[in-house]
Amino acid sequence: MASMKLVTKSKLLIVDDIPENIHILMNCLKNDYDILAATNGKKAIDIVNKNLDIDIILLDIMMPDIDGYEVCRILKSSSLTQNIPIIFVTALNESKNEERGLELGAVDYITKPINAPLVRQRVKNHIELKHHQDNLKDLVEQRTKELKEAKEAAIEAMGIIAEKRDSNTGEHVQRVKKYVKLISLELAKKDKYKNILTKEYIENLYHTSPLHDIGKVAIKDSILLKDSSLTKDEFEEMKLHTIIGEQTLDMVSKHLKSTNMINIAKEIASSHHENWDGSGYPKGLKGVQIPLSARIVSVADVYDAMLHKRVYKEAISKEIVIEEIKKNSGIKFDPDIVDSFLRLLQSKITLLNL
């Protein structure tokens, strides 16, 4: 047996300080809507804040304490209630009164005495318009979500390609990705970073950090997979992966309208081997000249690379790795980021076995 879809009535709020006026409107609309009522502006605002699913408000203007204009202004100033349509229903019939109401954000203006068929039709029209706008908003949000997920998936795929070039670092970028997020969240507790490391920035950094070595796809296997120290010339070629990574991501950015995520990826790919004291590569950037994103990834990248075995080295103990990072604070690494990283190690975070 097919289930029946429950159809709910639209919810309507009537606001008027004269109960008789409320009753007139209720009798006019009660068969088609679920109706709430308030006899003053303060009660109206309280009701709306507790019933954000209200579809429309019929609002009187001349009320004691808070008049209808002020109620409208308050509701339109809140992101939670600003999209609820308001129709002024009032005895004030001068054009300047109607103009003021519409300027405050009301969608319509009905004068008393009430013409029942007119009220029903106008309420019906505005509720249908609101439902259409709500549906359109939901569609836009769903499409935006799908596009965001597709972009994240594409970036993840590029990171996986970079991983596959070096079997010894297969899980490295995934661990770095998680370290980066934890370090960023800890660093954001500092006043100087809290307005920079927003939720959106940290999410973008989290998703793009796997691309820090994307440029290695262009490095020869004989260098990338060498099981001994690189010669001077080989190291110079290896260093090119930062420039290649930036150039690759720059080409990608030209095909995207929203470039925040790719710009962060470019910063990381280009600058994660720059050093705080200016001794790094490829540009010899120093201190805060190095993008914050790259400074964070640098600590996470080195920590994980030292901790795990590679073709050219054995794994190093956690204690030695931590001491090495401490020693390089202010030399290779941003001291603020090292400080946040060490606080993480001292905390009870065990998720990643830091």
C-alpha cells in the first residue's frame, strides 16, 4: 500500500493590538492556514524567533510601545527572519505610509477596512512566491554543494596521482593533511591568527595540502626514487618540483571561477620548502614573506617525513624528530607554528598518534 504524503498548511502570523481586527483576519484565512497571533510588537518578535517556519506576517502599523514599522525593521535586520514576507495591514492609507513600509522591506500594503477576497488572494500569491524562492535557494545550495564536492574530489585525485609516483610516500600526504588541520585549529587560538585561520580557510588548507608535492610528477624516477643521497645537480633538479607544482596549479586556476582553494594550493606547492631564515627554496623567502599555508604545511611535512622510512633513509624516533623541529624553530620553521605543534603534542589528542 502506497504511503500518503502529509500536506501541512502554511503558517501565518497576524499582529494587531485590537483583538477584533485579529478575529476578522482569522475568519478570513483560517480555512487555508495555520494561524498564530500577537497583540503587540514584542510578542510578535518573540513568536517569530520561536517559529522560524512562519511563511508570512500580516502586521498592523499603529501599535503601542513598538509600532509595526519598528517590528518590520527588527525582523528584516536578522538573517534568521529577514526572508519572511511581511504585509502591512493598516488604516493608514496615505502613499507616504505605504512607501515607508515598502522601503523597510514589506512585500505588500493592505488598507482597512478588510476586503476578504483581496486579502486571501494577496496572501496566497506572496506565500507561493516565498515557496518558489525557498525551493530555488535549496536548489542553488545543493548545486553549490555538489560543485564544491566535485572540486575537492578533483584536488584529491591530483594528490593521489602525486602519491603514486613514490610508493614510499603513499600515505604521507594523507597524514600531512590531518596534521595540517590540527595545527591550524591550534594556531587559530592565537589572537593574531584567529581572523586569518577562518573555518573556510582551514578547510581549504586541509583539502589542498595533499598537493604540496604535485610537481614531483615531472621529476625523473632516477632522482625521485633514488635510494641514496642526491648529487648537487640532482638536488637542483629535485628543487624544481616547487616551481612545476605552482605552474601546474596556475594552469588549473584559469579554468575555475572560484580560485581561493587553488590559490592556497599554489602557495603550498611553491613555498613549502622555504625557510623562516630565508635559506630555503625556490625564492629564498623569509619570515612572513612565506605564505602562512606553506609555513603550516612545512612543519607537518617534515615531521611526518622524518618519522617514517623512505628509500633513502630509515625512520627516525619521535623524540629525535621533535627535538629537531624545536631546534629549527626560528631557523627553518615559523616559531608560532612550532609552538602550536608542540602544544598539540602535549595535549591529549590521540586521534593521529601525534
